[in-house]
Amino acid sequence: MSNRQMTIGDFLLRRLEEAGVRHLFGVPGDYNLELLQQLEDTGRLKWVGTCSELNASYAADGYARLNGLGALLVTNGVGALSAINGVGGSYSEHVPVICIAGSIPLRSIDRGLGMHHTMADGSFDHFLDAYSHVTAAHARLTPRNAATEIDRLILTAWREKLPVYIELPSDIACLDINVPATPLTLTDPPSDKERLRSCVAAIAKRLSNAKSPAILVDADADRFGVTSELKELADKIQLPIAAINAAKAVIDETFPHYLGIYNGQASELGVREVIEASDCLLSVGYRPIEVTTGDFTASLPSNTIHARGYSVDIDDDNYQAVTLKEVLRGVIETVPQIKNRAQRGVAAARMVKDAEGSAKLTQAAYWQAIQSYLRPGDVLYADNGTSFVLLGLKLPSNCTFIGSINWGSIGYSVGALLGALTAAPNRRHLLFIGDGSFQVSAQELSTILRHDHKPVIFLINNGGYTIERGYLGKTETYNDIANWSYADLPKVFRRDTSARSFVVKTVNDLKSALSAPNDAMIFVESIMDPHDALAPITISSNKGAELDYGPRGPQRSDNQLRSSAA
Ligand SMILES: Cc1ncc(C[n+]2csc(CCOP(=O)(O)OP(=O)(O)O)c2C)c(N)n1
Ligand SMILES: [Mg+2]
């Protein structure tokens, strides 16, 4: 392999570019300015400065959801720890993000010089150690290891679909090292031939002999890029595919074999029976938690086949060294076609009576209007809170859902919106968020406006943390928040903004907001009652309280927002 000389910083940027990363999010700091200058000088990658490193970590995650890989640049300690929540979220949601921290110069580490952005305790390893818990791999670069570590870390993020952490000491970015001249190629290691053959045969045999086979997908079906294979398999042998809510819209909801959301007793109509009674269920990357299993009421058949990115569990066997895509391709080729299996009904969308136009806006009327607003190809976001109702809407074809169901950090969606807009500026992006979640990361709206993006932001102003009122504190002031003038914020964040802002109080107000053209940002602030929440929200919060606090905890129904009807 031929080599060439290159600076460490230039090589890192070159490798990111070769891996398909075209934008870098983050906040400058003295320890990372050298790399930022190299970015400017070489013209590799575009810098997207954010208001905070936390938001940069959310943006890199949102970017990676649509781009396959994302990256952020922070400064030592203060920046790295601000970003660690978002990077932890990327781990939890299986999103490949490369977090680069410009860090303490090696000369200071060598000489034991105390530096700012440290604990001033003589140790320089605290943040590297902290990141070891939220990443698949981490390293501090040196002139000796940089060429190999940069490739190892980028490749690990891409292969594992998990974040990695790179410390780039500030005094080495401009040092020349020997680097490979050939570009970095992102490929999976090939499967072991025998393991692949016998794994494919075992799955194909079970599927072909089954009377009621089905597939259940989690987010990994998207992360490992196998949705088209899953649909091809479903077409070939006429089997239904359900998703858990962490994998909303991973299978196109208009796909004829798409069944609906499986969530234990909180499943969509008709889904639970099919999944739980299947005599051959193939699950893809299934990682159940309380909020994706209807509070542990989900129960997969005991002989479920569990396929993951690089392994498969089937009956008594565990197959290693097999890649998901190759397994599914093999199964598609092996199973005989089935044409006449009885079709299963797809769950019908719940319809409610049209609300009076002049009536005060309710959650029920709101979500009904939103359902008709959705268009094929939309990118949809739901932050934590009553905006989770979006999970129950039927999405048109080719929609993408970006959420953080496992990690659930409020405010994630605003940063993720910036990131995904940067990756796919020509799609229509709709953000659904509550006032409480918005207050965590609202300032990133300014970056979205600064870059002329045109999302539609649906903010529910209900005076606080309504979903939390279903756990505890229905009327307590700890669930109240300051009442901002949300719809004025586009103007505050960009004086010359062309954003269209609406304050919506009635069904008619909402209708006129929804008829605004999408040629500028649309900001819709909908005022709703703090105690208005649909049954799926209150039921899950009430159940969550039982689980969280136990029988001796504050099970005070008088102090919990409860649903009147299921
Ligand atoms: C970083 C973080 N802090 C706290 C929480 C706990 N939490 C979950 S939902 C929520 C309230 C959300 O309120 P809002 O966005 O207004 O939604 P609503 O239910 O009112 O529509 C809070 C505080 C969290 N999930 N993440
Ligand atoms: Mg709220």
C-alpha cells in the first residue's frame, strides 16, 4: 500500500470526507481551533457552529440518521461533557456518531502542566474514561497511532452503528505523519461461509414450514440498511411485518404487508395477535424496554428467531460472523415463493368526530388535523411528551421518523432537526414538540434560521410538563414552566426572518396555520389545556408511575393526570 505525508488534522478530515461526512457540528474552543483552521484551509467539510455542544451532539445524531454517519467537534472537558448526553443517546439509539474533542496538548501531558478545562488534579484522562462508557471505541491520538486509530474508530462507528470518541491533542493536528494514499472504504467484514450457509438454511426452513410467519423490526433494521430486504422477503412469502415504536416508519407504513406497531397490550389493532401467535417470528435487532413493550406486556413466541447486526439466535444455535444483510439476502434466495397466504387486515386509523371550528383546540382535534397534514416523503420528529401521539398516526409513503424512544432526552429533537435538515435540506421536515422540551434546546432554532432551513415546527404550549402530570403532580407547580412567547422567537433569533408564525387557540386557527405554504419556516404555537392528554399518554404515564415508584411510592390517583376513557 503506498503512503503519503499528511498532517494529522488534514488526514482526520480527509477520512471523514471519504466516509461520507460532509458537515461538522460543534462549538470552537482553543483546543480545537487548529483543526477548525485546517477545515477552513482545505475546504474539506462544512462547519455548522451550534449554540451548545449538547445541541451539536443531537445535530450529529440527526445528521447520521439520514446520512449514515455524523460528526461533531468539541473542546476538552467543558465541551465534551456537555455533549456526552447526546452521545449517550446515540449509543442507546444505535446511531454512528464520531465525537472529536480538541484536547490538552501532549506537551502538557508529558510535562504534567496544569491546564484549563481540566479538574486541575494532574489527571488528563477523566473525559476519555467517561466516554468509554458511552462509545464503542475511544482513543487519544498521538503521532504514532493517528493513522491507524482514525481508521479504526471511523470504521468501528460505521460497522457497529454506535458512537466513538477521538481526542486530538491540540499540538499535534499540524504534525506530518505517513498515511495510506488509498481512500477509506466502509465495508462489513464478509460472513463466515459455513456459518452463513447453515444460518440461512435454518431460517429458510423455519420460515418455509411455518403457517403464520411474521417479522418484528426494531431500529436496527434501519441502521443496518436492510429494510428493502425485509420488504422483499415479505413480498416473496406473503408475511406481515410489524415494528416497535422505536422503529416507527422504518417499514413504510403504506407497504401492503406492513401490519402496525407492536407494543404488548398497547399494540395497534390486530397486531398483537399476529405477532404473539406467530409460529415463526423473525425479530430484527429487538431491544425491548418498558415503553416499547406496553409495560412488559409484550411476549414474543419462545421460538422467535433473533437476528442482529452480526449474529443470529435460532433455536439452540447462535450464529456469529454473519452479517444481517447477507443473511437476509440468502434467506430471500432460498425460501420458495408463496402466493396465496391469506392477507391480514391492516389496522384502521382511529377517526374522531370533527370538532367545531370555533371551539377551543383540544389534543384530539389537533392530532386529527395533523394526520391530514402529513405528506409522502416527510421527515417527522416527536420529542417526549404529549407529542408522542404522533407515534399512533398513520404515516404516508416514504416518511422518516426521527425520535429517541429509548434514551428520551427532552430537547433532542430541536438539535436533531438541525442535523437532519443539513443532511436532507430538500425534504419537508415536521417537528412535534412540547413547550417543556423546547425550552431545553430552543436556541438552536437560531442556527436553523441562520442556514435558511424551512421546517414546520408544531409546538404545544400547555404550560408545562403534561406527560409528567400523568406520573405524579397533576396540579403541582414543579410541573409548571415559564410561559414564553414562543411564536415570537423566529423574529428574536433572526431579525430579518421570513418565518411564518401562528398562535393557535381554536380549530379554525389551526386550519389557517396548516394552509400556509412551505416556502419559509412555519412556527405553529398551539395553546392547549395542561390537563388535556389522550389516553395512550395518560395510560402509559400512570403505568410508568406504578413501575417507577412501586406499591409504597406515591400512588396517588388524585395527584395524577388520568384518562377518563381508554
Ligand atoms: C433531559 C431530560 N430531562 C428530564 C426529562 C423528564 N421529562 C420527560 S417528559 C418531560 C416533560 C415534557 O414536557 P413537554 O415537552 O412540555 O411535553 P407535554 O407533555 O407537556 O406535551 C420531562 C421533564 C427527560 N426526559 N429528559
Ligand atoms: Mg408541555
